[in-house]
Amino acid sequence: MPPVYPLLQRTFHFNYWQVGRIALTTQLTASILQPIVGFYTDRHPSLLTGRRNGRHHDRTRGFAMAPSYGTILAAAALVGIGSAVFHPESSRIARLASGGQHGMAQSLFQVGGNAGSALGPLLAWAFISGQSSIAWFSL
């Protein structure tokens, strides 16, 4: 998400307040829903596993087709919802796959997320040239 903000700012002539609200929408949606989803999946662990949780490109495609600020905010909320659904269950699966080394499994899970956050801006710089290329990049 953050690597796309300058492109959206340039394409739509957003000010920093508007870009900040996009980031806030994503983070707030994820932060509010993630504990709720985690609570739910603790009681029903198999309901969300494998149900397109990790298909991030489905959610980011909204940015590629967004014609207005409201649509971009809705796409940002969808990204937050996707994050909220993905993280509790995938963290649980990492723990199950840990072979008893729960700390190591969680650490590797975090390293993967941090690596993606670090590489995302570099890949976006290399591949995203305009709003329409966001959909291709997300695949």
C-alpha cells in the first residue's frame, strides 16, 4: 500500500491530508477488525483457512480502477479487511506448523512480513508506472 501513495497523490492531485486518510482507513480497519477476527477464528478455526485470505491482488485491484477519492477509501478499507482476515489465521497456522518451536515460527512469520514491506517500495518503483499498472503489479 504505501508505495502506491505517491502515485495516487500525483494522479489525483491529493494533498497530504487525503493521502493520510487513505493510510488511516487501511490501518484503522485492519486494527479494529483483526482482534475480532482472531477471537472468532479461535472458536471456529477452519472457517477462514484457505478462503482466499492471501489473495492480496483482489483487494489492491480496487486502486487500479478507482475513479474517485471515495472509491479509493473503499479500496483501502478492503485492504484493511483482507489484512484483518489474513493475519490471525495465518499466524495460527504458523504456530501449528512450528513443531513446538512457537517463538521461531512467529519470528519467521514476522520476517516474511517485514521482507515484503521492505521489498514492496522497491518493486513498486521498478514496475508501477501508472494507476493501471497497479493491477498487474498486484498479481
